[in-house]
Amino acid sequence: MTFIWRGLRQAWHLIVTGDPNLRHLTWITLDVAIVATVVAVAIGLPLGLALGLGRFRGRQAGIILANAGLGLPPVMVGLILALLMFPAAPLGRFHLLFTLHGVYIAQSLLSFPIIVALSCSAVRAVPPGLIEQARAFDAGRLQIWALAVREARVGILTAVIAAVGSALSEVGAVVLVGGNIYGNDQTLASATIFAVDQAQFGYAMAIGIILLGLILVVAAVLTLIQQGSGHRVRIRPPS
């Protein structure tokens, strides 16, 4: 227990004094999470809407693949991307291996199926009669999609919360694609491995405290937005 308390005191001292390395790790972690989530939403949300509302051959197979993507092993994604990014590999000419841009790609790919699967599920839960009514009034595809997003906004925000959480806490893909290079593309989660390997347990505890606090704050903010968006405006009937 003495060892643990000593590590916690050291961790608290590093946090309170504003250790520059911890600040840098926090910024990189937030940067990666924001970029990965924005990219995943920009690409995954339209696909989730298409799968949830579309009527085309192969739709069911697409939904199955999206749901299977929720269990995609991050280490496998990182391994495949690393192999593709080697100098002699198809993506080697872009020099993405062991760079922050490579980490962006890895984290975006991991967040992508989360957005697709959960947004598709949220859209499919919208009452079918509402969508059919919009189609009966000759609403265009974009209008129907906008209606579906509005009605399924709570579920879609749940997908965003899950994607952000994944981007903040993922380790395997970051280590394999980014190399876990100190001061370059380390995130809070991957730096924990580095600190433990160096027997810097107080530093590792400080990283863990910041990471948990960051996840809690981000989740709280997004949850408040989600709850606020879930309130419907009540229209009083005419007297």
C-alpha cells in the first residue's frame, strides 16, 4: 500500500504542477480523438442512414458487416495498416507509418463502424410510418435523411459518445501504426505502456488519472447535449 500511495502522491504532484509532457500528451490525445470522430461521422453517418433507410440489394449484408465491425480487434486493424504502410507496401509512398497522420487513419477506421452500426440502429428505430408519410409527400432523399437524423438524434449522439470514447482510450492501433514514439504520436493511453515499461509508475498513474478525467468530462458534456436534444418542444393545441 505504501508503494501505491507514494505513486499517487507523485502523480498528483505532476498533475498539479502542470508537467509539460502531460500537457502535450493530453493535447495529442484530444487532437486524435477529435479528428478521428469527425472523419468517422462525416463518412459513417451517411452510410448508416443509407443502411437504415435504404431499399437496395445487399442492405442486410451491409448491416451485418457494420455490426460485426463493432467487435473489430484494434490490434488487427493496426497490424494490417502497418503492413500496408511499410515503404514497399501500397501506402508506403505516403510515408504514414510512425506518424501522427497514420494514427489519425487508424483511429478513424476504428471509430467508423461504431458510427455506422449505432446510427443505422437508431435510424431503424424511427417509426416507419413517419418516414413513409414523408415519402408520400414527395420528400427528397436529403429531406428524409434530415428527418431521420432529427428523430434519431439521441441514438446518433450515443454513437458519437462511443466513438469518442474509443478514440480516447485505444492503444493497440496507435502503438503498431504510430510506433508509440515519445513526444511525437504518443497518446495518453499508449504513453501508459511506455511509462510502465520504464518503471515510472507515478507518471503512469498521473496519465491514468488524466485519461479517466478526460473521458468523464467529454462523456458528461456529450451526455448533457444528448439529453438536451432529447427534449421535444410541446405545442399546445388550439383552443
